Amino acid sequence: MKAARVSHRVPAKSPNGHLPASLAGLLKARAYPHPVALISVIETPISWVVLAGEFAYKIKRPVRYPFIDQRSAERRRWLCAEELRLNRRFAPELYLGVCQIVGTGERTRVQLESVGADKVSEYAVRMQRFATDDVLDRQVALGRIAPEILEVFGRTLADIHATLPSVTVDAPWGEPESVRALLSGNLLECAAAAEEFGGRGRVMALRSPLEGRLAQASPWIAIRRITARVRECHGDLHSRNIIVRQGRLVPFDCLEYEPAFRWIDVADEIAFLSSDLSSRGHGAHAHAFLSAYLERSGDYHACRVIKLYEAHRALVRAKVAAIAAALQRNGAEREALRAEYERLVAHASAALAARHPRLVLMSGLSGSGKTWLARQLADRLAAVHLRSDIERKRRAGLTALERSASGVAVGLYDTEVSEQVYDDLAREAYDGLTGGYTVIVDATLLRREQRRRFGELGARAKAPTYLVSCAAPLEVLRQRLQERFAGRQDASEADASVLEWQRRRLEPIGADEPFEAVEIESTDPQALGKVLARLSAAAA
């Protein structure tokens, strides 16, 4: 069966679902083993979702489409079990189990305890019900979700991805040729669907840049597959498939019916949510999510392909909007779908457009404000923020806040280890720049040789390079380090002894070094504005 992304994400023709006569009993409160006041039904092309009291029951419809065949009762049972398995990795509190439906007609009822297969008329995924307003796209649109919540989710998703199975050598998923076929095929499908709006030409104009990006990315896609970045993911991770529950984000509705749609590069997975948020005008939320994911996972190589996958995912959603519009008779709804389609195609075009990244180096003694300033710059420049303290801990197998008990210039801070950390930073910075992202390298960069390496890296990536040299009075440095070390809420382990060691090794910035230097006093309330102004002036 050829996989196609025209799926149950396309709304049913009728906004009010109904059940067939064989399941009519489910519209009565007596059919359920719990109190029920109101019952309603949502109907999609492949499911009936019965909302009954505090729970929802998702029943697979006995239908066949080019992308799925659910006519067999055994197949529907298996799909229910598969949906439960996949979604419990992300939302165990929502997915409660697979239950049986017994009886027929008016006598149909939900059975939680197992009975013989001969008594079962249907199967359903039993879920904890949630309100429509709890869905992320609604919450963000209403201004109820701060970017910080997306940061937490980015870290959570990185941890979940690390536990998911990676593709085996003999499996077909994630090969460069199959990825190329999928992305190119989706663009053609989107162009065909765009005929509804007379927009085929606009989509087809993206074919050349998409295929150019695919050709460039082919070796990177192959590398990511053999380095276990292709995993059994969620497969449909956008803001309408995530709810806000008790102050955190919980994904639901994994793609259970087509393995090719969920056995994907994790970069494809995170690009879907990033693309969705950005195209809706929530760039700060998208950046918070991506930054936290990359920092937690250390997968900065993903930067090389994220924009490609963002364009692809935007075209997937544009195609779905166009198909839904063709089924819609309500004029206002149709225009809303057209606006969504236009927005998504525009986002795909922007993701494929040429980008001009910059490399910003943060330099200075511990406590000089490098990291504080780097974070502010990263938010405003939508930049990838690389921090030596985080990478040092990652290399040692420690979390950011774990202590290594290393002394000055020994253990994690040994000269050889430090050089390896700078190697990691340089590789990750090049990944980010190659993917079109402005990169901020946050490290002391005390020595000319260390700075020279990154200056040459910027030149190789054809990225204008700037060095922001941070300073503060000595008493301020000491006080900051004392407070930071006592608080134990920062990756840095620097104390007063480290500061004195750094002061002895600091090599002044020379006029011949390969970047533009910006000196800044971090105690200045206007420090951030001054740096942004200098970077803007230099870019102009």
C-alpha cells in the first residue's frame, strides 16, 4: 500500500457525528460503567469518538481508503492496541486502555472486563477526556502559554526521543531516497490540492528550491540514519495534537496506521511543531522549544535539516487545508481554510529561502555576564546558543546541574578536555551555520588560538563573525560567582580560584584577529541594546 499523507486529519463532511444503528446503544447513559450526563459524537473519516462523561471512546470505522484498510474486525482491534502502545509513550495519563464493546443495536454497551471474542461486536480506545480549549493551538492563540512552557516541553521531548527504538539496518525508513520521494511527492500532492484555490503555480515554484535542499541534505540524512536519529516517533506532532494539562504539555494522537509516517528523523518531528508555531506567528514559542530540545539532546546536527523538514511539514498542512476546503460548503469556513493554506505555503517558501547566518562569539571571564547576555541575544536573533559549560558536562555524561568536583585545570577542566570541548563547540557551530541558523558560542575564549579557530570557522561557513567581549568589575565577578556557586542552579562550576586562574591566562584581543570585536560592560543596563545595535550596524 502506498503511503499518503491524506488522512483522518481531514475533517468529516458533517460537523456533527453520528453512530451506525449497530452502535446506537452507546448514545444511552446505561451503556457505560460510569456516570454519564451528556453524550456526543465526533466523526472523522476513520473513527467515531464518543464523548461520554469524563471519558472518550475512540472506535475505528470499518472503512477502506488508499492509506488504510479497517474493514476487518481483527485489524480494528490491532489498530486500537497499536494506538494505545504508541500514545502511552507520550501520554499515559490520557490513554487508559482498549475496551470491548458488546451487544448490538440498542443493547450495545462498553465492557471494561475482558469477555470472549465471540461476544465482542467492536473495540475502542478508552481515553481521559479533555476540553477543546486545552489544545495547545488554542491556548497559545489566547495568550495563555508563555514560551517557557515550550522550553520545558523541548527538554521533555528530547528525553522521550532518547528512549524510543531506532531504525534497524534492514528497515526501509529514513533512507535518503525514500525521504526524497516522500517530500517531493508531497509537494506534487499539495500542488494538485491547491487547484481548489488556483494556487498550483505558487506551490510548483517551490519544487526547485525543495529539490535543491534535498540534494544538499542527502548525505546528512544518510548520516543521521546510521547514527540512530531515525526513531519510532509521534509522527504528527503539531499544536493541535498537544494539550495543556496541569501546566505541562502532553502530546496525543500518534499516527498508528502507517509506520512510514512515524519512523522518521527526530529532526522531522521537532520541525513539525516548530513550523506549526512559527507559521501561526508564535516565533518566540518555536525558538524556545527548539533551543531547549537541542540543548538537552545535543543533536545540533539536526540544524542541517530542520528548515527542509519545516518546509515539508508546512506543505503537508497546506495540502490538508486545501483538501478540507474542497469538502466545505460553508463559505466562512472555506475562506478560513484558504487563509490557513496561504499562510502555510508562505511559511514553506520562507523556510526554503536562502539564509544569511552570523556567528557571535561571547568571550570573558567567569561571571562577566556572557551567558546572561547570550540568552537574551539568542531570543532576539532566533539563534542557536552553544554553551561550553553544558557541552563539558555532556561529554562527561553529567546533567547540566550535576557537580564534577573537578579542581582548577584538572578533571573536567583539564587542558586536553577543554580542547575537546572546543572541538565539540566548533563542530556544533558549523552544523548550525550550515543549516542557516545564527549561532552564539558562549565560552571564555581567553586565548588567541581559541578565538582564531572560530574566526576561521565563520569564514569557512561564509558567516560574518563578531566577538562580544564581556567585562565587569572584579568585585562584581567574585560576588556573582559566589552567589551562582551557592545556588547550584547553573552548569558552571567556576569559583574564585577558577577566576584567578583565568585572569592569569587571559590574552588581550588583538586588532588582527579575524572578527569584529564588541566590548561591553555587563553591569550597564543598556548592555543588550548596545550589542544589538552594534550587530545591526555591522550587518548593514
